[in-house]
Amino acid sequence: MRMRYNQNKLLRNLKLKLLIRKNKTKRIINEMKEATKQIQIEEEEATKQKQIEEATKQKQIEEEEATKRKQIEEVEATKRLKIKNIREFDVNYLLIDNEHFNNNVQLCIENYLNNVLQFLKKPEKQCQELFNRFIMELLLIFNDCTQLKLMNVSKYNLKEKEEYSCPIIIAPSAYHCLAHIDGEVGTARGATEAQCIYTYNWMYSNILEDNVLQTTGPKFLHVYLTMPIEILEKLVEKAAENGYRAIVVTCDDPTSRVWNNILPVFLEASKNIDPNLMKTAIMPNMNIFDLSIEPDFYDGSITWTNIERLRKLTTLPIICKGILSPLDAELAIKYGANGILVSNHGGRQIDTTVPAIECLEDIVNIVNGRVEVFVDTGIRNGSDILKALALGARAVFIGRPVLYGLTCGGHDGVRRVLDILKQELIYDMACCGLARIDQINKDILYKPS
């Protein structure tokens, strides 16, 4: 009996020891797990801290490199922006061996020159000759020339009392990213600094609209009448909410055509341009030619009632672009246009189209002040602007010179080009005895009999 008692006691002691050892082992295991977990946390924090330090170091290196590049670009830009005449900003200047331009941009410019300008040579030459036909009389009436500036420009409006700082508006040219990495954002910034209106080409832009709208200056929205109706109506309805001052509608592009002389530009450009740019050349993920040949995109059934339909969707002024005939000007007004942009689309729509400046006076006469009249194409200096205003245009749209400035100096180049044009306009006004924009009229033009 006693022996059994001792055995049970021994067994209980053994169980107790085993339990104590088990609990101790469990505690040790938990402590080891906690220690391992703590080590992992510390290692992760150390790794994270190392990554932060490396990222910070990399960022500092990139910022230093960016600062150096910017300083170099500013030095180069300063040299270029000392140019005092817009004509010195011509294409020939872009072909000078200059490290500021990368190989891709230069190749694009050379292809553009060799192909497109050959194709446009005749209408371009015609337009320049027509501008030169108008000779200005120099009137020695000084009118306090020390106070000369672009004054009283609030008269330039679209029947909505929109004030302009000068009668120069940036035209809705395409693909500004081919000229400079900042693309349309750089152009919009330059326009803001020069206090000029920028026209954003929503369709032919590789820059998202939201990025362009972040710039603070006044803007027009440019759309095509042939765009898919659901996209077009949505854009027009939201235009005012997005801060646009007016809507420019291209009316002279009812169908698609691939020009033999222009096609090589795209074929060559595709070898040198970022493939992602080519994929999003018109709208995201859509190739330029794939979209252009879609029958739903170029709707040949559009009529003037399409303008009337847009008129009902917005209170913003609508400017009909591509008008060359007084008859079309009358129809545009009838169906709700607030403005007429006399334009031949850069001479690209029809090989033998009439220059816009030749049509301006007839359209101004038929409109007779009912809506505002604008003009574009071939305007290269302040004298051209003054002649267009003298023929009755309220303002001019500028395309190619702005792209030259963007290529040479980004947004600073755009601002400089616009400043040069304004300075030339002021100088030419002074030489004609004019101190204010509203004094400009046909009396300053001399036509030999």
C-alpha cells in the first residue's frame, strides 16, 4: 500500500515537472517567436529606411542633373530669345546645329520641311504675296507715341463682353509634343505669360485636357464637327464648366483623305517618335490612320443644322472655322455662330484653295458687324497682323510661329514669339500714326491703281 502511494506520488511529481517544463518550453517558444518577429520588423524598418535614403539620394542626384540641364537650357534659350524679329525665328534657324534639340525633334522638323512644306509651297507663297500686296501708308501723326501700347482691347469680344489683352490668339494646331516635351501645356503657359488666348485642340493633342486646364490663362476649346456626336456633345456641354471662353468648330473638314505628299512624314516619323505617342495620336489607344478611315468618324452627312444643335447645348460663343465664302458666313450666322474664322486650314484641305486673307474683306462686308470675324493662315509678323486688322478682322489666329517658339525655348519661347509679334504690331501702328487698336481701319492700306 505504501509502495503504491509512493509510486503515485512519484508519478504526480513527474507529471508536474513535465507540465512545468512544457509551459517553460512554450514560453521559450513564444519568446523566440516574439524575438524573431521583432527582428523581422527591425529588418523591414531598416530595409525601408535604406530604400528611403537611396530614393532620397537618387532624387537629389536627379534634381541636381535637372538643375544643370535647366541652367544649360536657360543659357541656350537666352541666346535664342534675344532675337528681335520674328522672321529670324523661321525654319532655317531650327536646322542650325544646336545641342538644344534632340535627334528626334530635328528629324521630325527635317521631314516636315522636306515633305509638307514642298506640298504647301504654292498656297504658302500665294498667301505671303497677298499680304505683301497691301502697302501701308506711313502717317506722320505721332499722337503721343511715348504712351503707345495695345489699348482698349476690351472691344474685341464675341458678343459676350470677353476682354482680350491683345488681338493675337493661338490657333488650334496639332501635336505640340512633337515640338517640345511639354506639348500643349508649354504652349498654354506661354500664352498665359503673354496674356494671349490659347485654343486647345482637344482631338489632335497627346496631352490630357486636365493638364492643359491647370494653366491659368484664357482658353478656347477647339472641336471638329465630324467627331463622334456623343463625344462632341459632352465636350460642348462641359466647356463652360471647364473654364473655356468660346468654342471653335472646324467646319471645312467633312471627310478624310490621305495626301501622297504628307504620308511619308508619318511613315518616317513613326521610326523616330515614341510608339506610345503614335498610338495616342488622336485619341487614347487609337492610331491616326485607323481612326481617320472609320466611316463613323468622318460623317459626310453633317449640315449646318449640326451647328444649330451645338448652339442649344451651350451659352458659350461658337466660332465657325474654315469659312472662305460670304454665303457660308451668312449660313453660319443663321444657324447660331457668334464668330467667323476665315481660314483655309493652312492650305491643306484642297490643293488650290484661295488664301484666307483674300477672302477676309468680302466676309467682313457681308457680316457687317453682326458677329466677330477672325482670320488665320500665313501671318508671320506684326505688319501682317496690322493689315488683317485693317481689313476688318477683330483678331488673328497664329499657328506656325508659336510652334517655332515652342521648339526653341518651350513656354519661354512661346511667350517670346508672342511678345515679338506684339512689339512689331505696336511699332507698325506707331509708324501709321495709330495709338490704339480701335483706330485701325482700311485708311492705312494703299492699293496701287
